Amino acid sequence: MRFRSSLPLTLSSLLRVLTLIESFNTQISICSTTTSSSSSELHAGVQLSESNFDNLTGTGQWFVEHFSPFCAHCKKFAPTWIKLNEQVKPFQSRGLSMGQIDCIAQGDLCVRLDIEYYPQMKLIEDGKVVESYSGPRVLDDLTKYLDLKSNNYSTLHHLSDLNQTSELTSTNKVSLDPTRTHKDLEEKLNLNGSDNELLLHSRLVETPNRDGKVIHLSKEDLLNYINSDSIHGPVFVKYYAPWCGHCRKLAPVWKDLAKSLINTVNVVEFDCEDPRNKLICKDEEVSYFPTLSFYQDGTKVNYKGPRTIGGLDNFARRAAASAGTKEIGIEDFKSLLTRESVFFLLVYTPETEKSTINLVQNIAKSFLGTALVYKTSATQLKEHFRVSTGSSKLLVFKDSEEEPWDTFQLSQSNSSIPLPMKAYESTTKSQSSSIQRFLSSNNLPLLSELNSLNFETIIKASGPRLIVLACFNKGIRTDGGGKGDRDLDDAKTQLKVWARQWRMSQLARKVETTVDWVWVDAEEWKDWLFSNYGIDPVRSKASSINSKIIVIEPSKGIFYDRQANGYLIGWKSTSIFQTLLAVELGKVQHRVSGTFFDRMIWVSFFNRVSFFFSFLNFLIIKFL
């Protein structure tokens, strides 16, 4: 069934109306012979939506069917589509995935993808639509088409060569020694070049969570899943106890999460009350239930955010994406600028010491789920960012800007002058600490909204940093959203401008203090704002009017709500900048943050310290 219009398709509602009209007309003509099918009878492959489409199709090859549950042609094609999914499973090793989009439920997404008729199938490679399938919708033709396309993709990305290494586990006697290059294996597989050399030392990783179901593991299986040599991919584990009420409450959410993370992350349950499992739970430092831990490549991070499907899904996808340090080229770099609000890039040359690259990669693992770190030796990027032979730079990019927000020049030891072991270890340790500080102090976007997902990262972050917190009242909205939304967007845009201006000021003055710019919904967070900072939000017609701005120094448990002249910080760049400068110079009075109890503890401690120094001063004057 086709629908075309002389007017451009700009609204998903138009798409839905056209579909319903067409399906209604079709059903009139076939109602005597066709019964309605449930939507589940149409489904096979990964169900794609606006929320997961870009993340899932951004890598690998995808063949996606766009359909309508009301479409008679779609219902007729459904058995073929289901069989096709089974038929092409062997092609998964070549990088092929199968997906579906329900265009009635995901109208905006189908409009974005220029869907003209149902069912329409499109081939997507690494996030880009390559072509629409125009051949016969029969099983043999579709299978041959995907066989050809997946073979081409596999060859282009060396996946076919990678699969051949499975022969090593059977009749081949060629051994793999990671400390040397194997010429016999290279000749057998006809591999040449440094890229292939890296390929030989990689392990095969199977597609995680193929069934979209929660996995229950024994202690032996769990160790196989979470160790550094695991071939199972990323794993999200819920450590639970059968008697735990919170665990039971989380169970349906955990089940939905497994469906959502199909082909992306393994979702696991592990019973810590089973006597056979208690030792592992102790080793994994499970001190409460449920404990949620994410593992990849031997690295572990505990999840402490909201136990909602949205929060869990967002964390798991970001953690899976941030594992490792992926090599990228110029086109990948351009794509990252448009796709990611903040990411890091290690720019190096072939002559850069491998120990330096490995150091960055190992440190990046500890930022699993919080920092995206990539690496490149692409000539254009090396030249643009002025990375000389043998050197390397770690750059951070924010808010789609092509120039880095900040730069860290990695030190390079002179190989002709070997260092003593203690000096080498000291240099490495010092650089390691510097890299960690650089990643942790720059891992937030240009402007962040404070929410339950990032609260720990922003407010509980360790190390010296300042936070400019704008407590917005979102404004009175019209029935259609409109005015309040526009006003909030304008206010956020203004904050970004000020953030850039202050950063330029810091660079000119060579000041390295990290300043994060954050906004918060003052109504949603009113209790927290009042108990910690004494802020009582006032409903207003504009986000900037009567919205409170404070500067927080979280590591010291203090904040500033007034300028050096005693006036409240206002919605002006001069007011904010003067306050930041006064904080920098220690010329402004602070206040203690936290609940009343927290403040009393701090004041009591401060008074004791003051009394001690006063008494010490008295003794010095009295006896000297």
C-alpha cells in the first residue's frame, strides 16, 4: 500500500491519519475473508523506537521493516518476515541485526526516516540509511539480498577475517602468543598491516542478551560472565534475596529492562541467599539488596540511580557505550559532535609510546558509564589539533563545538634516556592522577539539568570544583506548552553563552578551577533546595525572573548566594562573573549548605577549631 502527498510530510499526525484511512478502506474490501491479527503476530527482530533507534542502529548493519498494525499488506507479509529473521541468524556474525518500527506508535520516527508506504524495508549501516529494499517481498529474494549485503559489510569491516579465527579452536595448531606477531597465522588468513595485527589479539565477543530475557546464573557462570576475559559482553547484575521487598518490587522492571536491552546488555539476577552463592556476593561487596552492578571487560561500577526503566536503561546503554577506547576516524568524529553532548578524544601518532595510550585506556575503564573516551591517529585530526610526531593530547568536546573545551598534553618520556624504576613509577603515577582529574572535572555537558540520574555525579563529586546552579521556575505554560517552553529554552541558551564567556576568561587568566553550569526545576526539587540552601521557589511568568542563582562548592559543603557587595546574585553576566571572581580570590562570604543538622555539626566543628586557635594565640601572647 502506498501513500504520497504533494505536500511534505512534517507531522506524525498526518502520517497516522493517512494510515488509518488506508487501512479502513482496505479492511472494507477484505473484511469477509480476513480477521484482525494481534500486533504480536507481526513482530520479529528488535523493536525500535524514538528512544533507542539512534543508539542501536548507530553501529553495525541493520535491516529494518517499517509497518502498521492496521495494514493488510503488513499482515500478509508478517509470516515471511518472521521466517526471514530465523533464516538470517547466521548472518549476525557478519554484523547484521534485524529490526522493526511500528509507525503508528512511532510516527515521528517514521516521518524522520521518510517512510512512504507499508511495509517498507530499509538497510542501515553505522547509523546511515543506505537504501530501501525494492525487490520482491519473498523469502528467497530477501535472504539472497541480505546474504550479499552482510557479506559486503563484513568484508569491508574485516569481520569475515575475524570469524575465521574460530578455526584456531578446532583443527589448526597455530598458537596465539600476545607478545609477538604470528607470521604463520597472517599468511594463512592473508592479513597485512597494523590494523590486522590488532585484530589478531582481539577476543571474539558474542552478541549479548539475544532473547531479551533475564538470565539466572550459577556461581560458576557468573564468574565467567563478569571476569575480564568474558566473551559474553556487558553484564548488568541484580544481586538480590528472595525475602527482600525492594527486590520483589524491582522484578517486573528488571524483566522489562531485559527486553529493552536485547542484543545490547546481558541482564542477570543472582540469588545471594543461596548458600552456594554467598561467597561470591561477599567478594563483590554486596552489603544491601538489591545491589545493581554493571560489568564490562573486568571493570565494575555500581548503579545508584533511580530504579525506573528509563534510568536503568539509560545508564546501561551509556555504560556499554563508554567501555573501552574505540578508534575513530574523521567521519566518526563529526558524527560524535552532533550526537554526544560531551566526549573525550585521545589524539596520538604511530610514534606515540604504547604505554601512554594504554595508560589512558586503563583509566578510561574506571569511568564506565560516566565518560565517553575515544582515540584517533587520523591524519586530518592530528594536523588540525597540532599533535606532533611522538606526542599525544587528550581533548574534551562539548555542545557540538568543533574546537576542544579543554586540552591535556600528555607527557612523553625520552626513550633515549631511560629513567630509574622509581622515577618512572613516580612519573606514571603523577600522569595517571592528572588524567583522572582531567576526565572527572570535564565529564559534564556545557549545561546540565540536575536530575536523579546525575545527582551523585554533580552534587556528590569529589575534588575542587564550583557549580553555578540556576534554580528555574519553568514559567506558566499555555495549554499547548509554548510560552513556558520557549522561555526556558531562552534562559538555558543564555546560561550556555555565559558558560563559554567565563571559560574564555579562565583560559586568558590561566585559571584551572572547574566550573560546572547546572539548572534545576525549582518546583520539582523545592524540598531539597529549601533544606540545603534555604531557597523557596517563587512561581513566575519567566524562568529568569525571581529564579535563584547560587554558586556551590560541594567539596567544602558551602555555597554563595550573594556578591562581594552583599547583593543577591542576579540574572546578569556581571553579577555571576563578579561572584565567581570573588570566590576565586576569597573575597566573598560563604554560607554552609546541608540540612539544619548538617549545619549544626559544621558550625560546632568550626567553633571548636576557632576556639583552639584562639586559645593557642592566648598562650603564645601570655608566655612568650
